[in-house]
Amino acid sequence: MRYLFTLFFKCQHLIWIFILCVAFAGCKNDFDDSELRGQIADLDGRLTTLEKLCAQMNTNISSMQTIVNALQQNDYITGVTPITEGESIIGYTITFTKNKPITIYHGKNGSTPVIGIKQDSDGIYYWTLNGEWLLDASDNKINAQGTDGEKGEPGEKGEPGRDGITPVLKIEEGYWYVSYDNENSWKQLGKASGEKGEQGEAGEKGDSMFSSVDTSSDEYVIFTLADGTELKLPRKDSFGIYFSNTLPGISSGETIEIGYTLSKGDEKTLVKTVTSNGWKAVVNPKDNLSGTITITAPDPITDDEVLVFVSDGKEKTVMSAISFCIIILENVQNNTVIVGGGNGDLNLEITSNLEIKAVPKNEWIVLDEQPLGRSLVTNHFHFTIQANEGEQNRTGNIEVQDMGGKVLKTIIVFQGNASKEKLAKEREILIKFYHATNGDQWEDNTNWCSDKPVGEWYGIETSNYNGLIDRIRFVGNFNGNNLSGYLIPELGDLSNLSFLEIQFSKISGSIPEELGKLQHIYHLNLSCNQLTGEIPTSISQMTNLNDLNLQKNQLSGEIPNSIWQMPSLERIELQYNQLSGELPQNINDLKTLDYLDLSYNQFTGEIPETICLLPNLYRLELNNNQLTGALPENIGNLKKLYILNLADNQLSGTIPTTIKQCSELRYIRLNNNQLHGHIIFDFFMQQCTGIGLSNNYFTGSIPVDLASWLLDDNHKSINISYNCLSGTIPWEIVSHPRWVSLRSDFLPQNEGYQLEIPTLYESTDYSEDGKVVILQKATEGNGINVAIVGDGFADVDFTSGHFDNVMHKTMEGLFRLEPMKSFRHLFNVYAVKAVSKHNVFLDGETALEGKYGNSDSPGYARAECNPEILRNKYINKIPNFNTDQDICFVIFNAYTSNAKTTYTSYPQGFSYSISGLGNYTPAGNDLHGFENGICRGFGLTFGKLGTEEWIETFGDIATDATKEKILNYQANGWYANLSVDPENVPWNKFMTDERYTNEDIGIYEGGMYCAFGIYRSSNTSIMRTTIDEVIFNVPSREAIYKRMMRQAYGDSWQYDYEKFVEYDAINRNSIPKLLRRTTDTPKGDSPQYHPVVIIHEQ
């Protein structure tokens, strides 16, 4: 209580001082506050001194009462030990035979109240204040000693005695107060301002109840009070024992040594001890007058004394008692506690037989509460520990003191470095995560669980600022590094984590609630796993989260409503789960949302109109649920909407006309609902690239303008089948080059409704059929014959010049790349006209009976024609054309990437390559992919090269049969660009030739549709893909070069490696590049599929 009052007094003054400082500082910018600061410091020092003085005075009052009791009980003084401060004696510790030891302080005269005692005429000692009797509320003198309650003659009922009362002093609001009723009431005594004493000395030294303690006599100790009263207590017989420590501190099971000195003694003098309750004491004499006593406390400790008897060996025996200051530190070893480097708490349980306090001596250790206790009571001290943000460990001290400030025990507090502890903790978390997710089975676990920094562990990135884990990312090759097992809750303790992505794995179990502790995370992606249970509500505590992706799991239940109130969430992907419930009406609370995909779940109810209040929403996918009702009427408010997918629900009504306000809309899918009304074709054709409205009840007809919309971009798509449309499909659409693939997007319609197909155009003039056009003649050698035949070209395509244009583009495409470009002069190029009945590959007739769209491999199409008609009716029109060695290109008059297949005869025979017009459209006029396709077909047919494509779903690992076939083909001069043995590849000479140092040439795994077991020479080439600026690699150029030279100059031509290298200089890269020699497969490369059919000639 006294501590709280004095603390309040001190703090109150400091608050006023702070206010004055602010006021003064605001008056003048250049105010010199040095004097004020000095006054503040001086005042603070005075207040601290007054607090100390108050504590000493209360100690003196208690000691004074003990002296009175000693007088009353005829007790003896057994020892006087000076208390020093620096080199000055400021008080004494007095020990008695019967009473507890006391401590008294003496000081200088000043302005403090003078508490004293005097013996009245009744023989009883009473308390005095400043020389006058101290009176209670009834004006009675206050006892300073206890009475026995026995007055009068024996047998008569005596008057009850009153126990002595100890006055208590305190300082509050700058004044001294005294209480003599156990602190129930207080009486003001005067100022405690720290003013100067009467003789000019600092008042802070204050007054003492004792003006002096005279210890000069061997018989008595004389205590002189401030008012002159003398109290004289006898010393014990001069034959006695004195101890080096009159109140030693000791703990459970602890052993201490106390020195002793005898006032007199000889060889007959004996010193013995008596103990009880498990205490042990052993006397260790040094000589006749001194020695030590080894004392061991019991465990658990008891509040007992060790009795020491001294005999002179004759007739005198004296006894003295050693009392102890008992300090028990629960769960503390070697007086030291270890705390974590971060912010935390420290709870200490200290048991003592004295009134104690715990005083932290470092500013980073803060005491929250100061309990008081005595008589082996356990005191609970709670400290707040501040984080150690420095680079080094640090130590601090907590002192256990008595109420007079004497240090009884010092507790050392050791605190580690917060950063180092966090790093070590995060390493432990990662190791636990590794084992929980079966890390030994990961595809890549480089450096995991090693002593290398965690930032070098695969999938882990750390902060450049503090080294803590910033990102965890496991994704790639659609396998996510093959993690399995479960997510550990300790991931939530990675306090610096901002990015967590674990995709395409087999993580099961629930999402830990503890992940909600990740306050810095902005990206959470646990998609494509096997997670179950509900989405934890704690995710809403991730206040910085931007992206939430939990798609393709097995999550169930409703989406926590709190997620719609997250302050930063922009993207939600929860598709392909088992989530249920209704979309909330407060969905618009998520103002930052721009991407919402809840497709393929079990959501019910209507789409809330409030969803139209999300200003940033650009992608909304709610397809494949069980939603009902109409489309939101105000959907036009979504000005940024780019993708709208509400397909496969139970929606009804019409498409709101407000949708025309969605000026950014590009893709709309409303398939498989119950919508009706007219299709807003004008808006959709103006805005959209993809339109999906099939399986509804839309009515109306198809506008002619839809044809030009389709022609404008080959990537545009529309599906309006299975509706209630009627009328005739415009001819412009049916004659579209992509009509074959578009037909199923228009037909059929719902039962009772029909769209008519117009009559196809039919050729009437076949006069050009079979005519041969010479596009180029060889100027050197025997001439290498190349034929180009078109299919699906009607008579109008010849008169319009379309056929001629396609033929020339085909020829130019062939000579676009090396080595054909440099040796173009060796070629004869012919075009053969084939007039078809229709120029549409639909229920019509073409000259070569061409067709495409069928495939032996799902997702890919094979183009076909009648090879007998091609060879006998048209190719044979070309003079000197040898079908066993010359090649042919068949060009389908269709703008589709599906019309491409190469047919080669093994070991030799008629070979031809079919190509459509690719992705070329009149609007785009881009023949880049078409030209590359021509060159690739030439490499397959003329160069006898093997495809360098590898697609994991098309064979994965090469079988022994595949490898044997490649070896057989290579024995006949085929597949010079492939190998089944990485140690012995056909292109090894180029790898060792320094002139090819800068080339992309090495050993790459993947070819002949196999990802493993077949090897190629370069990362990419035209034999792998026709996308972008691709070329033939070195082995392919060499194979084509050899075939051209032999066919142009005959069997007399001999291959010379140096001459080829000399020519090939134009293809070599002059920019240095690392030579790669590896069997690694490049990841993530997706080649275009080009079917190759091998015809085995008998």
C-alpha cells in the first residue's frame, strides 16, 4: 500500500511537470529548457529519496516497538552489526536472544515528523509525535507495548489489556501522514517537500527516530531517540558468540557457511549446534576463538532456527540462535531463468518468510504487479519481457529485496536474440513440415533438413531484410513436387510468410485453423490437392490476403461469412469442391473483389442482386452449381466484367438488356439453363470473342453479320445449338472455311425447331482440272521435283486467283528456311490443278476425297485424301516425276489447324504431306504457321527425319520396340536427328567441333512422342514445333543437305563434312552460348501435334 501511494505521488507530480513542459515549449520555439530539465531531474531525485526515507522510518518504528518488547521481556542483545553506505555507518542490525532481529537507521535533523516513545507514570511505554503524546480518536494515549490483561487482585476479572499498535508513515501529495489504527485512517503531519533542514543540510536526509546508538559498553547498548529519550538494553554475558551474518539467506536444500567469533575462549571451549525438522549444522573450528558453521536447509525448507551452544568447559554455557532469510525460487535453476528473444511473459514464484519485493534492474524487464507476503507465503510476480531486437544475446537482473531495499537474492535473466530464435524455430517448423508431407518422396527436396540456410532449400524463399521465410512455393509440371500427408498447424507460426503455394499434390486432411495467424500473407494457393473439411473461419484474419485459391479439393460446408468482409481480398478461386449454401446478400462488402470462381460446387438459391455492386469484378464464374432465379437485373453495373460464366445451373428469365453496359465483356457462357427470349446478337458480336448460349430456349434467327464476325478472328467461337432458333443459316456462314468444325455449334436445335442449311455451291467449269503449272525450274543438277496439289478448290477459286495465290505461298514457304533456301536452284516446283465440286468439306465432293477431323488420338485430328487418285490422276500429269523419290504437298482449302498429316513410305516410295491453310484468315493474312508447316512436312518426307515431339500422354517412356524400330530406320538412312543411346549420338561430331560451340546442340531427352528414352540434339527445332521463329537443327540440316546433293547430282556425289560445315557457316550463331550436354527434359514445353503415318512398302 505504501508503495502504491508513493508511486502515485511521484507519477502525479511528473504528469504536472510534463504538462508545464509542453506549455512552455509551445510559447517559444527557441525556449531554453535546460534549467527546467535540471529542476525536473532534481525533483525526481528528491522524490526517490523521500520514498527511501519513508521506508526507513517505518522500519525504525517497527524496530522501536521490538526494543520496547525486549525491555518488557527482559531480553538480551546478542549482537550489533553496523550497516554501511559507502564508508559511512547509516544504521545497525541488532539481534536478540528472544526477539527477531531488527534494523535501525539514524540520520540528520530535518523537516520529517519525529516519532518517539516515553514511559508514563503507569510504567507503560506510549508513542509520541514531535515530543507530545500521540492520541487516538478518543484522546487516549497509544500503547507502544502489549499488556497481559491482568489488573487487580487475583480472582477479580481484570480489565482487558490492549496490544501495542505500531504507527505507519506515508507520503502523499507532498505531505507526511501517520496511521495508528492499522492504516484505516491517516493524519496529516506536515510537508514532505524535501526543503532544506534547519542547519542548511539537505532535508532529503530527513530525521531518524534514533539520534544515536551507543555500543561502546560491553554491558549495555544505549538507544537515544530524537527527542532525547534513552532506552538501555543489556548485552548478553560478555562470554558469547558472534556470527558473520546475522540473517543469512538460504533456499531449499542449499548449504551455506557462516563464520563465528567467540569473545573469549581456550582449548576447553566447545561450540555445538542443535537443529530440528531436517536442518543440518556442522561446526568447523578454526582455532579457539573462531571457525565456521556449515548449515544445510531441508527440502522442502521450513521456517526454523539453528541453535548454537557455547561452553567454556567449566561453568558457563551461552546459547545463540541463527535465524534465516528464506528465499525459495520455484522452478529456477542456479538463480537463472532463460526467456525467449521475442516479446513474452515471465512468471516467478518466490516463497519467503519475510516481506519481500522483486525489483527488475533492466528496462526491458517490466514488473506488472508487486504482491506482498510473509511467513513462507508464495508470492507470484509477473513480468513482461520485451523482445531483443539486437544482434547479441543479453542478460538482466531481478533483485529480491526486503522492504528496506536490502538485496536478498539476485535472479539472472538470460534472453536470446529474437531473430536467431525465430530463424531456429522456423527451421524446426520446416523440418516438421517435411516429415508431415513425406519429404523423402518429393520430386525435389534439394538441401532440405541440411545445415544450409533455409533460403537454399527447394521451394523456400527468405526475406533479404531479416532472413525469415517469406515464400513457400511447390508447383510445376502439374505435380506440385509430389507432396502428400497433411499440413501442420505450426505453419501459422511463420510470422513473416507472405506467399504460400502448394499445388498439384496429394495433401489431405483439413486446413489448419492456425493459418489464420499469418498476418502478412497475401497469396494462399492450396489448389489441386485432397483437402477435406470446411474452410476455416480464421482465414478471415489474414487481413493482407489478396488471392485465395483452394480449387480442386474436397472441401465442404458453407463459405464463412467473414470472408466476404476481408479488407484486401481480390481473387477467390474455390471451384471444383463440394461447397454448399447460398451466396450471401452482403457479398458486396468485399469491395476489392475482382475475380470470383465458385464453379463446380453445390451452391443453391439465387444470385444476389448485390453482386452488381462490386465495382472491380472482371471475372465471374458460377457455372455448374444449382443456382435458380433470374440473372441480376443490374448486371450492367459491372463495368469491368470481362468473363461471365453462369452455365449449367437452373437459371430462368431473359438476358437483362443492361448487359449492354458491360463494355469490357469478352466471354459469356450461359449454356444449359432455362433462359428464353431473343439473343442480343448485335451486342455480343460487337463485344465478345466467345459466346456460349446452347441448351436454353432462345428464339429468333441467325443474322448474316455473324459470318463476318467469325471471319474476323479464327479464335472466335459461338455455340447456339439446342435452342428454339429457326430460319436458314446464312450462306456466308456455311461457306466459312471453318464450317466443318462450326456446324455442331449451330445444329441441332430443340425438338420442334430447325435451322435450314442453304444449298452448297457447285462447280460447273472443270476445264482447268488436271492442268500442270510450272512454278519454278531447276537451273543446276538433275532437278528435284516437288508437286503441289490443292483439294477443295471449286472453279471460282481458279478464276479468282485464290488457287494461284495459295500455290505460290506454299512454294515460298518451302524455300523460307535453310538448307532449301540456299539450294533453291536445284528444285523443279509444279502445281497441279484439281477442280472440286464443292469448296466446303461438308457433305460435298472434293477432287481428292479429302477430309479431316478424325483422329486416332483424342484431341488431335488427322487429315486424309485418296492417295490413288492423287498419284494416278494428278501427279502422273507431271513429266519425269518419280513417285518413289519425289515428294508432293496437298493443300486443303480450309482455314483450320486440324488439316495436317504427313504420309511417308518406308524404306522408300510415294510420300506426301497434307496441310490446311492453318490459322491464316483473310483479315489476318498471316502465313507464318502455314509456312513452317510446309517446311516441317518437307523434313519428314524428303529429309526422312523423325519427329522431335514428346508428349507425356503419348507414350511417356519409349518401349524396346520403339527403340528397335528407330535403329532399323537409321540403318536405312532415316532419323538422323534422333538417338536411342545418349552415349553414342549421330551428331557427336558437331558437339566436338569448336565451330559449333555457340550452337544449341547437345543431348536432350524427348522425341518420337516419348518423353523418356529418345534423344534429340537441340532444345527446340521445326521438327518439334511450328510456333515462332524455329529452324532445322544441325543434324536435320545435314540430312536434308545430303539428300538434296545426291538427288541433284546423282550417285557420283560424295559427302564431304568440311564442305557441309563451310556451307553451314550461314546458320551458325556468332554469339557465344554455353554448350549444353544434358539428358534433362525441358519442362513445360508443349509442342504442336503433327500426325505422321509410315507406309511400309513391300
